[in-house]
Amino acid sequence: MDEKTQAAFNLLGDRVYKQVFFNKLAADYGIRPQGPADERLLLEAADILHRQAEQAVKTASESGSPFLVASVNALRQETGGGRYEQQQSEGQVKAAADWFAQDPELSEAALAYAMFLAGGDQGTETKDK
């Protein structure tokens, strides 16, 4: 990842992902970090839980057991790791996207990072004609 793409990734993480993550923790569970150390620990815990959940799904799928697959999927659903409530989620995502799109810096960062993920050109600047 080049420096521009890394900067875009960091900006999106700091100004979008963290805001959404911590707002959801506060709204759903009443958890509010008391400072940067708490934020870091909560983000690390979420990363560990996400990786463990993905490994459980992979293990269940590889087992060939329909019971195990159904059980893991049901557990993920109950713990918030499954599908979102479709109508509510779509409306929230659209509203957030509209709000964040108003910030040119975030729009540029999102475009740069999307191009990186797509394997395209890293630069997003347009040349003056």
C-alpha cells in the first residue's frame, strides 16, 4: 500500500469507522470508551472477536456438518455477527454515505481506497486541461 492509500485508509478509519463503531457500542450496549487507551482496547477486542467468528464459520463449513454450520450461523446472528436488519441498515448506510460524501477529503479518501481494493490506479487526482 503506497503512502497516499495508507493515508486514505487511516482517514476513513479515524473519521468514519471509529465513529460508527463507537456510536453503535454506545447505542446498543451503553459502552463508552473513556479515552484513547479504551478505544484502542475495544478496537483490538473487536478485531479478535471478528477473526474468531470468521474462523468458526470456516471450520464449520469445512466440517461438512449441516448441524454445525447452522449452529455457528445462528450464534453469529444472535451475537450481531450475522445479517443486519435489512431495511434499517440500508437506510442508515445511505444516510451516512450522503452525510460523509459532503466532505471532499473523505470522498477523496474513499475513492483512493476503493481504487486500491479494486487493484486500480492509486492516484485519484484529476489533471487540469
